[in-house]
Amino acid sequence: MAAQAIETDESARSSRKVIFQGNDPHMTPSRPDFDAALDHAFATAHRSETPYRHWFVSGVFPKPVADQLLALPFPVPDLGGVSGKREVHNATRQYFDRDNCEKHPVCAAIAEYLQAPSTISRFNKACGVDLTGNYLRLEYAQDTDGFWLEPHTDLGVKKFTMLIYLSFR
């Protein structure tokens, strides 16, 4: 999973009800569970400055959230042997947009959590980047065998990229 913007105005955001509680593995963990996982991921991260500043983190989401992400019913795209640029397969890309957030509570919970001011503050502190006032774009990418990206730079408006890899281990 890599990082569509849940670009909502304040009235839409405040009307969306996302529950961050429950002990059932199919329910979304509490906000403190999200916080604890993210804080631990940053505290145990390996940081490197070359070839650019980056971190390797593990356990960004609580296990029930990772399990729910792995269970999302998004079809794996058929690359047809073509790779190199994500936009080649734009029609098959899945985002945590309004539709997917309504269908899949885990998408809504993650989008809400990652946009919360306290979460943004955690990223600001851990990574030394000011993300306040930016939009979030969450993409569920399923890079299968044979997929590759050519070297590229991201758009200038992109201030931060986080790739979270999930596996069925």
C-alpha cells in the first residue's frame, strides 16, 4: 500500500463517523492503539541520509488494521507485461477515496487517523517536516511480480511520501 486525497471540507469531515474502538479483530483498533503502533514504529525506525533522508519503519498499523488491509477485496491488476510508470495502469488504481471509505471502514479509519492533527504532529516531530495544511492521498497499490518503476522525481507539491508494505507472512 502506498500513499487519493480524502479532500473533504470541515463540514464533511465532522459529519463522518469513524469508530476507533473494539476488541474484535474485524473492528478498528482505538486511537491509542494507532498512536502506540506509530510511536513504536518511529522509535525503532532505522534512519539513513543516503541517497536522501529516509526511514525504515515496521508495525506502522496495529495488527488488526494490517490484517483488514490485506483482506480488502481490491482486484490485483493485470499488468499485461507493461510496467515502468504507475499512470500506465491508472484505471486499476485503488484509493481511499469517499467511495472506498464508505464501503470499507478500515479505509475510513486510516484516512481519518492519518489526517488527525495529533497524527500530523507525530509525523512533523519524527520526520522534521511540516505537513500542516496539506492534503492526504492514500493509494492501495498492489505491485506484483514484474512491476517496476523507472527512476523519477515526484511532483513538487508532494512534501512527504510513505510506502507501507504489507505481506501475508
